[in-house]
Amino acid sequence: MSGLRVALTGFPVLWAFLSGCGGSSGYRQTPRVIPMPVNAPPEAGTTGAPPPELRRQLLLPAKLDPAAESFLRAHGSAAPKGFTTEPPTSLTAMAAFATGLGEARGLAPDLTFYGARLGEGERAELGLTPPTGCVTVVAHGGLGVMEVDSFVVDGPPDSPRILAQDDRAGPVAVLGGQGACAPITTTGGARIVVIVRRGAGPVVMAVFRGDRAP
């Protein structure tokens, strides 16, 4: 009952933000992407240089886990599960949206939250339409999920071509985060894949999109 009160309390704030991003009409206006160099902190022009440790982290390339790609390919022969619409008042959906607010700066959120209940080695897929632009994907694992990975791929399921993948460990996967959305350009067939590498349980995904940054 306490979880329900928290969800209902947060719903007006979440709904007000979503309504401001276009309501149920979708993307009638082209969302604006804030241009920023990947290797420079967003606040560098206004607050001075970042601390040395943060500066070193920003200059390093993203640490992609090769085990995540290997795991995806090893389980590619099984049929994927489909996403269902997740109520925006669920605690996991609210957590995914809150993470996206900080990670997908300058992008517009999809007005739908996508949910799936996945076992270890199971994945869910969502077609990316249109298959171009700049994308940030946030996938939050619920109770029982210890490691979740997210990808944007095209090509056949048993031999996908990976266009982008998340660089986080644990039950939260963020693809194209920290204001550096993943630019996607393909002739078609691009899709978002979320797979549980360890554990089992519910996963909720939020998608944020915009034009490619110049």
C-alpha cells in the first residue's frame, strides 16, 4: 500500500512533464538536441573546469563490456519477447524516467513506457521507427534482476549487427547517456534489445529521441 501511495504521489509530476513534452499527440515538433562535445563536460563553459578525477573520466572512452555482446549472440537463437505498455505510475517506470531526465538531456521522451518480465538469458525487442536520429535508452530492472543490458541492433536475430550498447553494470542499463546520445543511421530494421544477463524479474524501458547532434 505504501508503494502505491508513492506511485500516486509522483504521478501528477510525471504526467505534467509528459504533457509538456507533447501529450498524447507524440512528436509534433522536432525535439532539440543540445550540441556538446562528447569529451567535454556540459557545464565547462559556465562553471569552470571539472575536478581532475571527473576530467579524466570524461576523456576516457566508454568501457563496453565484451561479455554483454557475447551473451547476446549466444542467446540470439531464442525468440524474443515483446514489450507491453507499462503504467507510468509503476515504481520501476518512474525510476526509469527519473534516470532518463539526467541522462538524456535535450531529448524528448517517448510517451510510452515499455515493460517485460524476463528470465535469465531472455530478451525483449522493440522496433526503432524511424531507424535514424539520436537515441538514449534507459532500462531498469526490478526485484530479482541483477544485470540487464541494452543494445540497438539491426540484421538477423542470430547474427545481429550492434549499432550501440550500454556501458553500465548492474540492474540499470543506460545506452547513450550523459548527454551523449547514440547516433543511429541504418537502412532499416533497427531495433532496441534488452536482455537479462543475471537474475530474473520485471524490466521497464524508457526511450528518449532527438535529431542527431551536429
